[in-house]
Amino acid sequence: MKFRIIELFGGIGACTAALKRLGIDVEVVDYVEIDKYAVASYNAINGTNFEPQDIQKWDKDVKADLIMHGSPCQDFSIAGKQMGGDEGSGTRSSLMYETIRIVEKVRPRYVIWENVANVLSKTHKHNFDQYLSRMQMLGYHNYWQVLNAKDYGIPQNRQRVFVVSVKGFVFPEGKELALRLKDMLEDEVDEKYFLSQKGVNYVTNEKRLERNYTNLNADCSATLTAKGQSNWTGSFISDNPQSVIVDNRGGNIVKQTDIATTLLARDYKGFGNQQMNAVVEDINGKE
Ligand SMILES: C[S@@+](CC[C@H](N)C(=O)[O-])C[C@H]1O[C@@H](n2cnc3c(N)ncnc32)[C@H](O)[C@@H]1O
């Protein structure tokens, strides 16, 4: 699957080029750049057909894994007039807040921001901090560092701050249970694993069933533990519990429940003087 990116303030596409050089199979979902000459260069380099567009008007419904932006830095740069980048100030550097607006809409997994190191200076740091906190509020973890091109194989003394924002880990959503506890059991089970009459009586005891100490033919076993050697409390499966237990094991099935309690790893060992799990099989017709 391709790695979908949106390159904002794309220029000649240094970010796209870097990812491609890393061997990443990139799909540029959109490239946003206002300067028509930069766009023409980008198209020539990448064989694309993007049109110039103003980030302030960008409002598309697209999905992306990564948004990269090297937002205008003139107003933060020591080479500039130090106009700053406060939100709503109208400076070119304040366009970085457009990225935040777009991130909020697209919600990519990653965002990378690159800018001049002077954004960390006393004069501009509040905007840098504001960027971090806004990203954090959107659920991203930020990692940033000042890197120098000369330390990465490029003979140029060029310092830039990079902020990599990663959307917080989200646990996958639960899905409907397709397998049942019964599906996990073997079809052929050795006799030694069956409950004895004593066990069946214990397991099918009305009070224990009512209190869910024992469950019959539950869809789902409760937590398995390593110490269940002698615990008769738990989940029990029968192909036909009514006939199995009543006709062949002599117990009374009073109730079936949907959710099993804990299954224990050593239940197979048989009955002990404490409770344990076991499997009840329909042996109707057997001696
Ligand atoms: C610092 S450069 C980014 C360079 C880019 N990372 C590259 O690889 O060439 C900032 C870019 O933002 C573009 N830009 C400025 N205002 C813009 C706007 N309103 N909408 C889109 N792009 C804009 C500029 O034309 C410039 O190319």
C-alpha cells in the first residue's frame, strides 16, 4: 500500500524527494504551493500536473498518512525583519497555523514541520510552543530537534528545526466475536478429560450455576490462569448438556449461561479438593 502524503508549502518538493530517496512508495495526494514557478518545477521533477493553490483556501476531503510542511520562515529568520508568526497577524510565517487547520481536518498519522532554528529564539519561541501545544491538543505526540545538514552528509552549514508529530496510539476497536469457546475445543477428547459424576454434580449445582461459579456452553471463556489446577469453577462445554448431564452423568442442568467464568490452564488434571474447570461432553448412548 502506498504511503499517502500531502506536501504543504511544497516548493520544489524536497520532502517528497527525501521520502522517495528513502525508497518509500509515496503517493502525493496533494501538493499545495502558491508560486507558479515552484509548481512548474515540482511538476517537471515529479511528472505531476498540480496547479498553484493558496493554502488559505485549501478545504479538500482527502486522506493522508503524512502531512509535511516547510512553512514560510522569513518572519522568524534572523535574515528577516522579525515580524513573527502570531496567528492572525497576516505575516507569511503565520501561515503555519493553516497547517494546523488542515491537520485537524485530515488527521494524518504523522506531521512533519521544518523551519528555521530561530523560531526557537526568545522572540519567536511562543509560536513554536503554540504549534506544539496545538498539535498536542489534536492528539499528537511531538518530537523535535535542531538538525544541521552538514551532520547528515550535505556540505552546507544549514540548521533547521524539525518537529515530528505522531498521532497518539489508539487501541483497535473491538469486533463482534465470531469464534465461540466450543470452536476452540478438539472434536475428539480423551475420556480422561471428562468430568466424573462427582464433577458433573458439582458443576451443575443450581446455586453454583446461579452465581456463575460454573457456566455451561458459554460463548466465551473468562480469563485463563495458570493456577487453576484444582478449581471446579469455570466454563464447561457439552454438545448436548441436557441429555449428557441428566441422562448419563446424573446431574441436573438447571440453567445455561452466556458468559463463562475463568478457565484454568491445568483443569485437564482432573478433580482436586478445590474447584476446577472441565469439559462436559454429550455421551448420551454410551455406557
Ligand atoms: C520555505 S518554502 C518551502 C520549501 C519547500 N519545503 C521545498 O522543498 O521547496 C515556503 C513555500 O511556501 C510557499 N507559500 C507561501 N505562501 C503560500 C500560500 N499562501 N499558499 C501556499 N504556499 C505558499 C512559498 O511559495 C514557498 O515555496
